[in-house]
Amino acid sequence: MKIALYARYIEETSRQQFVQLTEILHRNGVMTEEVTETLPDKHFDFLFSIGGDGTLLSSVHLIGNRNIPVLGINFGHLGFLTTAGRYDIDTLVLDLLAGRYSLEPRTMIHMKAITPEGKNMDTVVLNEVSLHRLDDGSLLSTDLFVDDDFVATYAGDGLIVATPTGSTAYSLSCGGPILTPNSACFVITPNGTHNLTLRPIIVPDSAKLKLVTHTHSQDFNLGTDSRRQHLPCGTELILEREKFSIQLVRLHNQSFFKAIHQKLGWNF
């Protein structure tokens, strides 16, 4: 077995647990290779994402469509997407080697951005695509089309399109619903809209979404998972379900609702 170890940054307080992880893997005959900006063109059975949810989101872009399962080890704070914590390393390795785990496919969004100048940009996201105004004095207006049918113009701070995975992230903080990972849909959540009748809506992930922005400012802020950039207003965003999925590792004693209980404090 060979495992890629990916960590954007390991704090000194976590260095001991990182060393412990590699030692346990090597003791059990597992080969490891630390990766950073790119993933070598080699066979890997798993990729360990070591950090928080932001690190795991970044690992998605390392893997692309190579179908390498991702196992997140939380060296950060909330770690909603991660499989285990820094103090669960012994149990984690034993369960993995014994095959006591399952693979959970997660839907991705393929986003194409077309600027008014005709420039194209393609990217893939696991959590959400979010639009946000840059100028506090100007609303961001976003026209939403679903399969070429006009839905509404959302005027406010911005708009979020989230996958089931991303429904527990930014969308949730703006009042969006929680979707189970196997839900075949996207949730569209307005952020600070001035029209209170515009509520979050759920659409099938077979739909094609188009977002067109308007504002008095020249640019708006586009978020794709943990990455941010400025794009000119008038840019069209085309969102569709990506053809491939990311496989997250879940141990035998874990479930989505257990994670909800533990991470979000339900029933406590």
C-alpha cells in the first residue's frame, strides 16, 4: 500500500503527531510520499489530507479525476469533512489496514466563467461557488437561470450555489438547508438579499445553472471553495455537475449524522 501525505502547513504543536503518523504507517509496511503543489504521476491507494477542511478542499485539485480516495486527518479546528483527529491516528491506521472503512462519493461542480471580454476559465469545486459584492455601498445583483429558465434576480450581498457537501459550510451560515451527501441536488442560497421572499431553493444536480452579475462596482468577489478572486461584473458563470466524483474515506463506526451531532453540537 502506498499513501500520499498532503499538508499545506504543519504547526510545530502538531509536528509530533505528524511524525507519529508516518512512523505507524511505516511500521505496518505502508509506503508514504509527502506531496505539495502537484501529485506525482504514480499509483497511490489513498491520499491523506492533513490539516482542516481547507486542506481537504485543496487536495481535491491535486487529485483531479484520478479516483484516489481522500482521508482527512483533522489537525485544524472544526474539521467537518475529515475522517479522524490528530489523536486517533493509531485506531485510524489499524482500521484502514483491516479494511474497516467505506468510500463515500461526493458530487462536484464544474464551473465555467466567461468574462465580458470573452475570456474563459474552468474549475472544479467540492463545496460551493459563492458570489459576493466588493463595494459595501453597492448591492450585487445576480440573475439566476436554471436550464435556461429565468428564476429571479438576487440583489444583496451575494449568492451561493452549494453541493450536498458544501451545504454544511457557507450556505448553512446564510440559512441554507443541510443536505445528506447522497442527495442528487444543489442548493442555491441568497446572502443578505433585500427581498425576504427569496429563500434558498434546491434543484436537481442534472440541471445547468447560469449566473449573470450586475453591480455599480466594476468587479465582484468569486469564491470557489477556499479560493478567492475578483472578476468583472457581467461575467457569466455556467455551473453543472462534474462528470467525476471525489471519494472520501469513512471508517466503519462513522456516519454523516454522527458527524452532525459531534461537529454541530446537535442533542447536546
